Amino acid sequence: MRNLAQAQGAPHSAISNYQQTVRTHIMALDAELGKSMLQMITSRYDDRHWRKKIEKTLSLPQSGVGDERQQQIFVYLKLHLKAYKSRRADPDSWILGGYATKEVIDQAKFQPHLVGQGITAEDVAFLGTDPGPDIDEAWWEEMLVQWFGAPEDEEAVEPAAEETATEAGTESSPARS
């Protein structure tokens, strides 16, 4: 990142401040949740009950995965499980179920260097193993909340901004009359 900033002529502190701001506003999955999420994607793709949830998870931004190695694995799965789109306006569709999905997962497990630089066999050993009975719909919904942050925080900020705008509007109204 530093080389990129120097090449573009931007000061290093500006990029550091931006990265710090992004980190404080995005709550990413921790290593344990990230591992369970990747296990869910790679082990339950043949279960029709989980397909829509897996497609939704693959549609999420990679910034929601906190661990760098798990983020590389997530991006690999996201890129290799994406189906061909005939039109740019079409939403992403995913190849889930069957031999093609298994092939992508096996390729990641047995050739980890294809997933990303620095990825080892230990980093991808858990792919394809079921995360257990604790991973259910309630867990999935909680994972989504963790991915994006608590929605209550955003709602608390919005009314405060509306009140400020309303107060500013009432102050200017008497001056007009």
C-alpha cells in the first residue's frame, strides 16, 4: 500500500487515515466466524435449503472478512463460483451444486497456491468439512449482522441527523416572516 501511495504522490498519512476510518466503520468477521462461514459455503452447497444463503453470502463484499488469509479464500471462491453473465445489468449468479462446485473447492484444497500468495495447505484444510449443527439460520443471520455491523447503530445516527436538519429549518423560518 505504501508503494502505491508513493507512486501516486499521495502522502502516506492520508492513506493511513483512510484505512483507519474504513476499519472503524466496517465490522468484519473474526477468524472463528470466517472459518465457519467458509466451511458453510464449501460443505453445504448441495443442500437446497442453504443454496440461497450461500449465494447471498458470496454476493457480500470481501471487506466483511477480517482475516487476510480467509479473505483471500473467500475472494477465490467468489471469483471461481461466479457464473458467466450475458448482460452487465444482470445480477451475479453462482455455480452451486454438482461437480463444478466440488472441483473449485478441491482445487483450492489441493493447490492452495492458486488461492493466493502465502496460502498454505493448513489455511485451506478445513474447506469442505461441515461446521456442525451450531451453524443454522439464526447463526447465519447473526453472521450477516457481524459482517455489516449492528443496524441499531445506523438507525440511531439517522434520527439525530434529521433532528439537526429540522432544528436548522425552524431557526431559519422566523427570519423569513
